Amino acid sequence: MRFTRVGPWLTLAIVAILATPAVAQQRALPQTRQGFWLSFGFGIGATNVDCPLCADERKSGLTGSIAAGDAVSRALLLGVELDGWIKNDVNAERTIVAGFATATLYPIVHRGLFIKAGAGLMRAKVTSVLGSELSGTGFAGQVGLGYDLRTSRTVSMTPFLSYMMSLDADLEFNGGRTGGSLNADMLQLGVGLTWH
């Protein structure tokens, strides 16, 4: 992944964070976490799909995510998360969809910094312009970090960085198993809105 592809998105994320009144209000708004929470996010993801029949190259595309769960304590949130990535170009359409059970830990409860880990499933699919399809679904893991910038008592703007990877998914070509394996990974940089 070249920085020139991620640079504009990173700049946009930084400007959005600095432009929000949350930065000025950060000390005035407490980091309360209790009960149900919900988060929507978007950003850019750099992915690679590795298999015997795949072109081994990293591609950047748009990502989206939705997550929800319950605050077990002020320091720990448990939830489920759905992530998606898409990239279309002249050669193929590439998609990744992943679902995870997640645990989010706030090491300092009165701050917004968090670390996250998850386990679940990931499906990667590459469809060529000629209609042939390579795909694979397998177990996946996720790690990430972020920061809740409070914009109100119950809403945060949440910049985040996450990495997810599938492990030896069965490779399929046009719906039939090939006996090979497919591994996919995604590095995701984004901004979300979280309701606590």
C-alpha cells in the first residue's frame, strides 16, 4: 500500500477530529459507559487476498462497519461487529465481509482510549470482468485501537485503526472447492459515531 493512496484519507480523519468541538469539550464531558452501545463507521481499507490463483497485491478501497453490544463495566464492552470492504476496477470486483464477536477494553476508564480484539468469520471474493469468481470463507481474528472523543453526554466521534485476517479459508473457484486455501487481511483506518 502506498502512502499516496492513504494520505488524503488520513488527512481527512485528522482534520475531522481537530474540527469537532469534542476536542475542546473533552475535559468537560465524562467518559461514561453503561448499558447498550451502538457504533457506525466508515473509512479506507488496504487489503490483500493471497491464494494459488490470486494476483498477490494490496488494494485500497472503501470500508464500512456497524457494531453493537453491552457495557459489562466502565472498562469493558462486549459486542458484535460487521465489517465490509469493496474495490471495483477495470479487471475485477473485490469484496470482503467479516463478522466478529468483540471485546473492547478501556485501560484508563476516565479516558477514551481503547483496544479491541475479536474472533469470527471472514469472506473474501474476487469476481473478474469475465465472470469467474474466486472466494473463500474462514475463521478470522481482529485487533484494533481507537479513541472516543465525546461530542455530547451520550455520543462520541471515534477514530479507529484495526487489522483483521482470515486463516486458511477453503478456496473456491466458481463455487467449487479447489483443495487450496485463501488468506485475506485488511488494515482499516476510519472514523465512527458511537452512542453509549
